[in-house]
Amino acid sequence: MMTEPHIFQAFDRDLEAVQALIMKMGGMVEAAILDAAQALETRDEELAEQVRRNDAAIDALEERIQAEAARLIALRSPTATDLRTVLTVIKIAAALERCGDYAKNLAKRSVVLGQLAQVGDSTGSIRRMANAVELLLKDALDSYIHRDAQLAADVRQRDREVDQMYNALFREFLTHMMEDPRNITACMHLHFIAKNIERMGDHATSIAEQVIYLVTGNLPEEPRPKADMTASSIGMPAQGAD
Amino acid sequence: MDDIRYADRIVSADEVKIAARKAQVYYGTNHALRDVDVDILGKTVTAFIGPSGCGKSTFLRCLNRMNDTIPGCRVEGKITLDGQDIYDARVDPVQLRAKVGMVFQKPNPFPKSIYDNVAYGPRIHGLARSKAEIDEIVESALRRAALWNEAKDRLSSPGTGLSGGQQQRLCIARAIATSPEVLLMDEPCSALDPIATAQIEELIDELRAQFSVVIVTHSMQQAARVSQRTAFFHLGRLVEYGETGQIFTNPRDPRTESYISGRIG
């Protein structure tokens, strides 16, 4: 990685400023994920409302990052690592923005679920899954700021754990729905939440892949490890159980 | 990285026009260029970039033996054009320079008419037998240099009366009038405004259909825009040579990266 400064120092200031925005956005998205999951578990409508309101700020930050990146390209004609930095900034901001939307959606559904009966300990499982994803996202962003391709590769591998948590929840929800059809409404919402958290894991992975591109100049070649089996399973709990 | 511009005109990476092996240049005791190995491809624009004093212009001038005229300058190693050693004692440097033309930083038209500027080369090299043939060469060279429309009604007025950008295109017309195989350009746009620069760049891109063009430039963006291959020189050495897209997005050598991204290196 290039650590030496540019001769024209305003270039460094521009690059640092746009990356500081990414870190700020990352912090807001991480907080949104944790808060939304907590609002779901503790049935805290006010916290859920706050997550929904904050998403507008996340979206605004993404727009600002895209504008700053466009400006950098137009005014500084970045090359090599500088160019890859700007390209990754654009992609990471888009990935974070999606994660923010999923957190907002989680918060919305938590308000609905607050009016329905609890389904086992599923909200606890969801919170654990959200915690795992938040950690994944945090490590992906750390790998970005430290230009740590090793940590990024590690994040890519660990997305599998989130996929496995999702598989387990998928089966759990099916079981609850078959046991008692009155659980169906809640379980449908819970399933969307779990799926969205699983997608956040995919976005953390794509951030990690951007870091590998930024550091090495190439995207990772080997296919990403996938453990989400639900797309190809017929989902009967008895058959799906391990 | 694949360069989509290759799709326009199929360029064979095997077609080596100029090859240098262990090329060395000394100015007296100063070892200005060391161990340069490079294959310059046919029908390709190759850019030489690097900080001042890095040896890029020195190397460019080796390619048509312009360094011969500098007292105390000595060239070692091997440089071949189509496989033939250009420093061989049997090679006539004047004939060589008809094949390997050159355009300089500052437009330097002869203090003659536009017509005579372009006709000069073909005449001294005996490329035409009649006035009609010379006329034809002049028109064709001026057309290829994108100057014909502006110059056709004033062919007998002095070349020095043209604008800077037109003068540079006149110099290019003069250089291509002898039907060279390689065109060397030493910062051809550094004295020109952006419009004239764009016209020269467009011209370079068109000339690529017929010649190899080797351009020395201090503008990294110009190198990125016009060339398919880029060579980075630093402290008298060729540090990195590769496909231009690769050099500007993912250079392999940290010195190249430092230079092209405007860092201290």
C-alpha cells in the first residue's frame, strides 16, 4: 500500500475526507443493525422508530460519498491505488446503504411483531445473528481502513457462519408454522428479517472483496464460500435437520 | 487487462518493430541510461513517461541515432529496427531518420513555405521523380496530419506564419512525408493549447494505423489517453513496461505507482 503522501497534499486531504465519510457511514449502519435487533427483542417501539428515522441520514451520507467520489475523479484523475480507492469507496458506500435499508426494514417489522405473540426465542436468535453480522461488517470496514487483505479474506470465510445461522432459523420458522398456523404471520416477518440479515452478511463479504481488490489490484478468484442451502431445499424440517 | 481499443485495429503483440537489448548511453563519464530492454510493437502507440532526467528522451533519441550529433555521447548494447542493428557501421543515419521520423517539443518549421516544409524530405531522399508526384505526397501528408483544409489555400505562405498547433501539425506532416515506419515524438504537445493538443492526440491515434508511434510526454493523462503501451523510466533505468491500462490501474513496481499517482518517489 501507498502510505507516502502526494506531492499535492490537497489530493491526500480529499481522499482522507471521503474515506472518513465511509467510516462514519459504517458506524451508523452498525448501530442501526444492533439497535433494530434490540428493538425487536425488547419490543422497543421508540428505538425502532429511531432506526427508521436515522436511515435518511445514512442515505444522505451515501449520496454525499458518491458526489465526493465523482468530484475526485473529475478533479484529480486518480490512478493506480488512488483510483482503486475511489472505486472501492463508491462500492462500499452502496453496500452500506443497502445494509442500512435492511436495518430499517427490520425496525419496521419489529413494530408489527410487537403486536403479535412471541414465537419461541426466535427474536433472541435473530439478535445473535444480527450481532454476528455487525461484527462481520465491522471487521470488513477495519480491513478496509487498515488495508488488511488477510482480515478481508477472513471476513469472506466467516460469512458462512451467518449463512448457517440463517439455515437454522429457516428450519425453526417452518417448524413453528407447522406446529401452529397462528404463528404464520409472525414467522413470515421473522423470516424476512433473517433473510435480510443474511443479505447484510453478503454485503459485508462484498466489502471484503473490494478490500482485496484495493490492496492487490485483483478481485479474489476462488468462488465465495456459500452455506445458504435454503434456495435448493424443499424445507421439510425432518429432512433438513442435521 | 484487455484494452478494448485493440479491437479497433488488430495489433499483434508479436510484431516487434524496434527491439533494444541492454542499451546503455553515456554522456562522457555520466552513465545516463542503463540496461534498457524493450520491444516496441508495430502499429502501436508507446508512451515513455518519467521524471525529468530519467533518460526517456535520451532513449527516444537513440532510436533514430539523434544522439550521434551530441559530442561525448556513446551508445552501447543493441537496438534493432525490424531485426537490423541500427548502430551497424553500414547503416546511414540519414536514411535511418527517413524511416524513423521525429517531431520535437517546440514546433520547428523551416523558414520556408508550407509546401516546401513538407516537400523537403521527399526531395532530399529522392522519393519523387516529378512535380506532380511531390504535389501528391505533400497533399497526402498534409491530409494525414489534418492540416490540409486549413493550409490548402496558402501552401506558398511561410510555415512560420501558422498558429502553434498548426505548426506542430506541419512538423508532423513533414515527418510523415518520407513515409516513415516509426514516428518519434518528444513532448509534441507541451507548447500547445488543449484544443490543439486534442487534435494532435487524435492524429496520433490515426497514425497508429500505419506506423509505430513513440511519444515522450510529461503529461501522464496524455500517455494514458493516447498510448497502448507505457514505459516508465526512472534514474536512467526502464522500471516498468506494460499495457497502458495495467500501468495506470495496477502498476507492479512501487516506483511506477509513486510516480503516476503524484507521490514523492
